[in-house]
Amino acid sequence: MKPFDTFNINAHISVLYVEDQIDIQEEFVDILQLYVDEIHLASNGHEGLEKYQNVLPDIIITDIQMPLMSGLEMITKIRDTDQEIPIIITSAFEDSQYLLEAIGLGVEYYLLKPVMIDRLENRLNLIKKRIMQKRELEAYQLYLEDRIEEEVALSEAKEALLIEQNKSSEVGQMVNIIAHQWKQPLHYLNLLIEDLGMEYEYQPLSKTYVKDFVKKGTDRVKFLSETMDNFLGFYKSDTKTKDFSIEKVAQEISRFLDMSFKSLGINIEVIIIEDFSLHGIENEFQQVILNLVNNAKEEFDGQKRADARISVEVSRNEYEGVITIKDNAGGIPTNVMGDIFNIDFTTKEDGNGIGLYLVKKIVEERFDGSINVSNNASGACFELRFTIAKGT
């Protein structure tokens, strides 16, 4: 993007001169050539109107009394579509009625014939100056629009990159959760298989034993499969909008995270006072709850407490659905409370700040809701509010 002062502002000025007397027309053209770059001629109002529509001049100079169409009639038609073009009238008539009509049509100047050259020169110079100022302003506005488009594009590219980084970080966290949740069932399956070998070696396999083995084994495989299905469900590219239950979203996330959180000594609890539904992309809303719960979990890092807990409470009134996510990790420092939703704010050494930024963006822009954060007696409290239709 080049700086504004290097723009080439068009300094070319064109004039449409309408005069039915050829001798005056020729004499006036010689004068006009000293002040403007291009002159278009017409001999009556009708011809002048056609020339105006074809060449779109910067200035119009016209007589009043002309055959076929007068100068005032021509100006009236031009003003129907162009309220700004400067117009100068040259006339031998001092009739006040003409002058009043000219003023009503927004005529720039009224010069009596024979025209005084110094008056024409002064008026043309003023008009030219105003035209150039307008062109500079328009060029500057275009320059600003280009800069804004460029900055928006850079911001969107940065945001897209950060979102991808956040997704990669989330995937890594979820893979760790899956790995943790798979270890125990896999270890149990290994023990079942070893026990099967020992049972077969020392005694005949009974029908009851085999039936019990199959049930225990299939239960663990089913758990592993459901864990993977849940993971894929969180990251599937689903752009279909629909009505979905908030209780269902909260319970699914709780089931998925429960074992991993318990291993860290954190109890996650879902409290359903009254369920409500939202309309949109369910997968996007899952990311909201998942981000907030994971964010609460990270606040317990380094703390050794036996009563660590995170609660997700769902309630509603006549017009609003409310989701409250609370923890007892001690709360958010008041000096950073106002910054936590900023795109680049983070208190973690390896953090990027995108998680809560995305939460706010999805809540407000995708679901037309609001999100507020505060501290209660024991920790942080995120409150999400959504307008819901009466009776739903």
C-alpha cells in the first residue's frame, strides 16, 4: 500500500460551454482555454443537455436565452440527477426573475454580458480549487478504504491462524484425555485375556465363564468405541443448524471428561434446574462449554485440594436460558478480569489466549447471547445468557 501523498490526483478540468451566438462563443473559448484543460461546446439547451450526459464535464457555463431549450430549462433537467456540478450563467438580461430562478437552481455565479474577465477568472479559480479539494478528499477516502480492507484481511488471517492453533491445542488435550481413559479398559482387557489363557491351561472352559468373559470384554470395547465416537463428534465438520438440548450437550461433555478429571482430583457436576434449547450448530456450542470447563480445570494446576469441583448449571426463566459454570479454584485476579476475552491475553506460559476469545465470539455472534465473568466466594463464575422464545 503506497502512502496517500504519492497518489496522482487528477488535475484535469473540463467545461461545457453553451452559447447560441457563434461570435461570442468563439471569443469566450479563447479566454476559457487559459484556465481549463478541455472545452465542450453546444449552441442551445437541448444540445447542451446531450453533451452533458455524454461527457460529464466538471463545470457548466451557459447563456439563458437560447433556441429549442433555454439555459434555465437545461439546468433544471441537469439538477434532476446532479445537484453538485458548478454552473455559471452568462446573460445580457438583468431581470430579477431570471436571477431568482438561477438561485433556486443552485447556480454558482451569474455574470452579465459583456463578461468581465477578472470576475470570470476569480470564479473559475475558486471552483477549480473546490473541485481539487473534493478529488483529494475522495482519493483519501479510497486510500482509507484500501487500508481498512488490508487491516481487516490481516486481522482475519491472524484470527484464522490462532483458531487453528487453538484447535490443535484442544485436539492435543482431548487425545491426552482419550489416552488416559483408554488405559484402564485396555489394562482390564489385557487381564481378561491373561485370565482366559490361565483358565484354559488349568481347566476346561465352562459356558458360564465364556459368557462372562464375552460380556466383560464387549463392555470394555463398547466404552472404548464410545470414547472415540465422542471425540470425533466434538471435531466433526458439521455446519447444519438445528435445535439442540443444552442438558444433552452438558451431560455428554461431563461423561467424556469425568474419568480424566477424577484422576486429577476434580469433580465435575452437571446441575439441571430446567433445560432449554438453542438453535444453531451443536458442535460449535460444544466447544463453548468444553473451553470453559477446561479453562476452569487449568485453574487447579499446582493446587493440592481434596474438594476441587467444577459445576455446570442449566436453568431458564420465561424469556432467558442461563448456563452458569463455576469452580472453587480461587477466582480470577481483579486486575486482569477485563482482559480475559481479548484475543491475545493469557496467563499461561504456553497459552495463546484464543480459547475464551472464541467462546465470547461464538456466544455473541452465533447464538446472539451474552457472557459475563465474576468471582464468587470460592472461585470464578461464567454466566451465559440466551434469549429463548416464550413457551419453548
